[in-house]
Amino acid sequence: MAHTADEKAVAMAVERLRAAMIAPDAAVLDALVAPELSYGHSGGKVEDKPTFVNTLVSGASVFVTISLTDQTIKLVQDTAVVRDTFDATMNTAGKPSAVKLKVLQVWQRRSGQWTLLARQAVRVVP
């Protein structure tokens, strides 16, 4: 749970990203994601910012629900390391699926705003 003002600000940025992944808006995603984004998927695919934003906005991947649990936030100056469990239902190329992932996100404060710099996911093995 977030306790300090900075931890709360990071938690709010993570929540804004979660919401923007369900209802994609290019302007919102652009503001939340650093130009140097490295977005790693659990299958090994890594996307840059333009690919990540386009995949969501174009509807190539559609998140129906996303739930984040077990969230931890560790701050080191202007960097935040966020870990959580990511449960989602989605449609990819018209095929419904569900995923459960452990996710590591690195957020960086730039000009007073928290932006996602890197993300890596691994599948939860049942």
C-alpha cells in the first residue's frame, strides 16, 4: 500500500495506466509513457512506445478487465519500482483469453510527473 505522497502519486499513475489500457486514449497513454519505453510481455516480445500505444489504440489487443493486486512500490529518488499481480481478460484478434502475470514496472519522475519507463511481465505458473 502507498503511504507517502510520492508513493500515492505513483499508485495513481499506475491506476491511470490500468484504466487507459481498458479504454485506450492516445493522449492519455502518451502522457503516461516515457519516450524510451521498453514494454516487455510475458511471451518475450518487447515493444517501444509507439508500438505499445498503437497496439492498444488500434484495438489489436483489447483489455476487457484488468485487476492489479499485491502491489508494492519502492522509491529511490525520482525512480519508482512497482510490482504487482496483473489479472486480465482480453480479446486478441477476436479471441477471448485470460492472463495472470507478475509485473515489474519502473516509473520515473520527469518535470513532476510519473511516467512509465519500463515494464516486464512473467506468467504465473499454476
